[in-house]
Amino acid sequence: MNDNRKSLFQERGMGVGYVTLIMLFAVICLTVLASLSYQAARANDKLNEKSIYYTSSYYLADGIANEVLCALDEAAYEAHGTGFFSDSFEAICEEKLAEQNDRVYAVTPVLKRVQEGFLASYACPVTDNTEISVKILFFDTPRDGGRYRIEEWKTVAASGEDSEETLGVWDGSALG
């Protein structure tokens, strides 16, 4: 009767050892996929944290840039009221910004006299590597569009280096 049992198992095909190997392979595959999914989720979480940090830093810097613009606009309004805009604008700006710097981070605009009035330029740091660069033209006489025109309001690299620099790559010429 033992011979009959052996012949039945042999006729059925696969033995117990093959099933165990397939199960081990399936468990190993699922373990690898689970660890890869966990790593992807962690990387996504870190990216979200960086995005939240950058976004909040950007809007903080943008708010500071707007507050400085507001102080400069108040100075332009007062300077236009005196009737001697080009003589009084710089002095009023210094006064307004001194008041402003008590409440906000110290951002000092550079005023430059141009043909149409004054060009104010300043930068508000966003992160260690980026800043918001602002250039605003304040008119000598108010126009239909207002007292100023925003010439530039953009995020730039904080290092001030030109990102268009060429790399020192060998061009194939003779070395020497």
C-alpha cells in the first residue's frame, strides 16, 4: 500500500518543496516592494517639508518687500505734497524706513536719481540661496497710473553671481 501512495504523489506532479520555494520568493518580493514604498513615502514627506519651508519663507520675504514698498510710497506721497519731490524724497525715505526697520527686518533700499524720478532697488532674503529682488521707479510728478511703476519683482540667486557663466570644459585644443 505504501507503493500506491508514492505513485500517487509522483503522478500528481509538484512536490511540497517547490511550493515552499515559490512562497519564499513571493515573501521576498513583497518585502522588497514594501521597503521601496516606505522609502518613496519618506522622500515625499521630506520634499513636502522643504516645500512648506520655502513657501512660508517666500511669503514672509514678499510681505517684507511690500511693507518697504508701502513705506517708500508714503515717502513719495509726502514728497509730492511738499512740491519739491527731488529735494525731499530721499530725506523722507530715510525717516520712513527708520520707522519701518523698528518693526521689520532691516532692508535698506538704494535710491538712484534717474530722468523720470528715483529708482529704488532692494532685496529681501527668502532662503540662504535666494532673495526677492525689487526695483521700483518713483515718478517726479504723479501720473495716471500712480506715483510709481514696478520695474522688477522677481526671485533671484542670493550669491549675486551670474548663472550664465561658462564652465571650464576642455574644448579639444592642445594642452600646454
